[in-house]
Amino acid sequence: MKPSAAIASIRSLCSLGLPGEQLVPALLEALHRHIPSSRNLFDWTDPDGNLIRYYFDGPIDAQVARHYFEEFHNKREAEAMTGFRQSVMGRAVVRSAAELDNPAFFRSALYNEIWKPQGLHSRIEAIVRNSRDEPLGSLVLYREIHEQPFNAKEETLLGNLVPYIARGLEAEATLPHDFVVRGDRKAVLSISGEGELLHVSEDAHKMLLLSQGGITPETAGRAPRGSDYPTLALLAAQIRRNVGASRRQVSLTMDNAWGRFLFEAEPLAPAASGVEPQIHVTIQHHEPRAIAWRRALDSLNLSVAQREVCTLLRAGYSQAEIAAALSVAPSTVADHVKKIYTRVDVHSVRELCERLERASG
């Protein structure tokens, strides 16, 4: 994808007026398409550069997280690289991958005890600041050992994206009310009849934390316990109340700044004597429809201008209104619409919207 298309895509995403907690996961996912990476991370900070909470691709490794925050964060980290707070409070917009591409870093305890166990080898980092030049956070893109280091063009592109990301994080946001299921954001766990956590899938710890308000240095470094999540005790209590009922499955929906979380619980009977009964719980994360629709639109083979026209068509604008909104000739809009229909293989605005809704749902 050309840099101009990448900028347009991220700019559009950051203009949706979403809370930062819902924007950041979508942003990290979108960045993979524009600057290929194995794992992305965003750290929110206060104006003094102190880490508040964070979000990253992939599951939580509580042991590695605890070790990092106890031993390295703003401490031994400085043995191998610029410390977190110093980096956030510095003047750089993008910290180059070349800073850490040296034998000393790869011999460091930070690399071998924190980076390497997670498959991380190189990174570029962008410091995002608000209009008052105060830090909003740190955006980090990582690559693995077998991947090529980030190059100068990718670093430049990341720097060009930072102003739009800052505006998206700083803008006044409203909580969406229209959500769609993300099939790839699902966790499974089992609890006892009293809500004690027994077994977890790879993503369960992260999903539980997000459903309860977010990931912090303290919560990420602590192994998950049922007592930390009142939702699990509530599900267990509902299961107990349903003993003898024809349908014992229960569900619970939670909405917060991170999106919608659907909990579904079902009792499991012992398969053999001496085995304690358990409760099977699934957690399904839903995302705002606006993000899903934007991702579906980005997946089509359309130009930047054609995507803008699609967005306005979906919003109910006529072609004449689109021409006025984009300050172009009506014939230009008509040409865009014709090309959109041909590329997407539809014949009307209704079919176009249906196609995008199917792709986003």
C-alpha cells in the first residue's frame, strides 16, 4: 500500500470519535497492514511520563510482565536502552530500530529475559503527544528475529501517522452502542461452582482484564484469580440458582470503554466418580460496528477517493451531495461510483452497503 493510502486509512480510523480504549486495538491491527510487524503495543502515560495502562497484540505472559515491571521498567532497562520514562519525556517523535541493532543490546538481560522469551527482536517506537506537547503514550511496533529490521521509509511513515493518532486519542469521544462480534477475540475458561478460576485459554487473562477495566502493570503481572473478577462469581451464582431448571446456561453482557463482552456459562457434569463439577465459560469480545465497517472498506481494492465516496454513500448522501461535500464535480463522483460498482461487483448503493455489512459482520 502506498504511504498516501496508509495515511488516509489511519486518518479515517482516528476520526471515528471512539474512546482510546476502542481506537487503540483497531489502530494496532490496522498498522500491521501498513507497516508489517509481529506484535504492536501502546502504553498510555500521564503528562509526567508515568505508565498508566497498556494494550498489546497477543496473550499476557504474567511471569514475563511481572519480571519486567519489577526489574527493568525505569530501572535496569537503562543498561540496554533509553528508559521508558526518559524516552516518553524526550524530544524524539520516532525512535529508530537502529538504536538497538547492536551486539551489546542482544547480550543484555533486557533482551534475553524479556524480549527473547516473547519472540521480539527489533522495534520502532513513536511518542504520541497532545496539542500541549504532553505525552499521551508510546506506540511500539516489534519484529521477530527472522524478520528484516524496520527501514527508514517505514520509520518515516510511522512519524507521518503520529499527528492523526494524537488527534484520535485527544478528541472528545462517545461510547458506541452498535457492536458486532469479533470471531477471533474469544476466550474460554472453567470455574468451580463458587467462581474459583480453574483453567484458562491463552487469551483468557487478557480478556478478563479488559472486561474489568484494562491492563495495568500490577494486574498484568499477577496470575489470574477468580476473586479478582466478580463477574465469574456472579455467573456461578446464577448457575446455582438454575439447578433443576430446563435450561441451565446463563449469559451476561458487560459494556465498558473497551467494547462489549458477552459471557456465557454452562455447567459441566462429572464424567467419572471423584471428579468435581465445573462451569464452562466463554467470553466473546464485540467491537464497534464502525470499526468493523472501516476494516471491510479497507479490504476492498479501492482508491482513497473511492473509499471516501463509499463512506458518504453509506451515510445516505446523494451523488450531488457527495460532490458538494468533497468539492469535486458531479461527473467525478459519478465516475467514482461506476468504478466502485465494477470493482466490488454490485449494481446499487443498497447492494454495496449489504456487501460491506456482510464483510463487517
